[in-house]
Amino acid sequence: MYSSDFFYLEAPEVMNKLRALGTLGVDMEAAGLYACAAQEGKQALTVCTVSDHLFDHAQDMSAEERETGFGTALEVGIAALLA
């Protein structure tokens, strides 16, 4: 997993390097969340769910699967928050 706000940027050289490293997904929020938390002296946690494959889009989830398929991840996140 690679965390960056670069996801929508066309940069084939970066994508080739990510592929060579075995990266299969990109997250757009975690890096920013952790940077803001560090700046404020706070703790942060992300729960990453996977909906799409970075290189093989035949494995991507449908819009309906994205809307309904992450209940367990939500439960994990809430449990961590309350712990």
C-alpha cells in the first residue's frame, strides 16, 4: 500500500516503480492524516480497505460492493476508537 495524494496524477515512472516494489494499492488520506496528527501532537489511526487493484482493474469492486462491503472494516475502526 502506498499513501499519497498523487493517485490521480499521471506519472508512469512512479507507477512503474510502485509495481517493481510489489505495490498493489494507493491510499489518498492516511499520509495527510498522519502528517496533520503529528503536527498537532495527536494520535491517528487508519483502517485501510481495498476496493480496486492498482494494475488489474478486472479485480475492482463494483460501486454497489463499495457501498455495502465494508461493514466489518467500519466495526474494526469503531472498536479501535473506543478501546
